[in-house]
Amino acid sequence: MMLQLTIGALVSTINIGGHALVTVVAVAIARSAGHRRARRPRLQLMGVMVATAAVLMVAHALEVLVWAWTYHIVQVAAPGSDLLYFAFVNYTTLGYGDITPVREWRLIGPLTAMNGVLLFGWSAAILFEVLRKTLDHVGLIKDDVIPGRG
């Protein structure tokens, strides 16, 4: 059990570090877009949001690959199992159950799911912040429209 928790914590930490790096990239996207005056602010907003979401999607795919690679190293499932698919199912908390871990690695699925839930929530926060910053920069929302903004 301790080995599972240790491996899960290590992989989660690696993914959290990667996500922190992606956060820096996403914020840089929003800032660079905000420093430019756009003739079409709505189009600029759409571009920033699409770019940010795409970067986050790539980050999540890479994080799933880290889990799948770990599954392969520690032999989480029966030989011949699709470990990438298994990692995606766990990371997204989809939980089909058509592939199950071997008895010694039963905690790896929940640990993967915990990591995925945390990072998806983080991504939602990033998207919201980029949206907020971009709206402020392109001037689509005025302070007098939203009470309490300061």
C-alpha cells in the first residue's frame, strides 16, 4: 500500500509541476493579448480562450501519458491491456471498469482520479481567470456594468 501511495504521490507531483508550467504559459497568452488593442475585441477574446483551452487540453493529454507510462513501468494491469485508455478512464473519473488493475495496484486508479479532478478544477480556474483578464483588457465589460468590481 505504501508503494502505491508513494508512486501516486510522485506522479501527481510531476503532473502538478507540469500544470504549474502550463499555468504560466496560459497567463502569458492572456497578458500578451491584453497588451494589444484589437479592432475586433470579441474575436480577440475568442482567440485567447481557444488558445488557452488548447494549451490546457495538451497539458491534460501529457499528464495522462505520464500516468500511462507509470502504469506500464509498475505493471498495473494484465498484459495486453490498453494502458493509455485505462489511464484516461481513471484520470477523467469516467470509470468504465472494463480494465481493472491487478490486486497489488488497486489504489492507483483512485490516485489517478484524484490527480485528474484536481488538475481539471485548476484548469477551470485558469480559464476563468484568463477570460476575466482578457475581458478587462479588451474592454468588453465595463466596471459600471458589473457592480462590486474594483
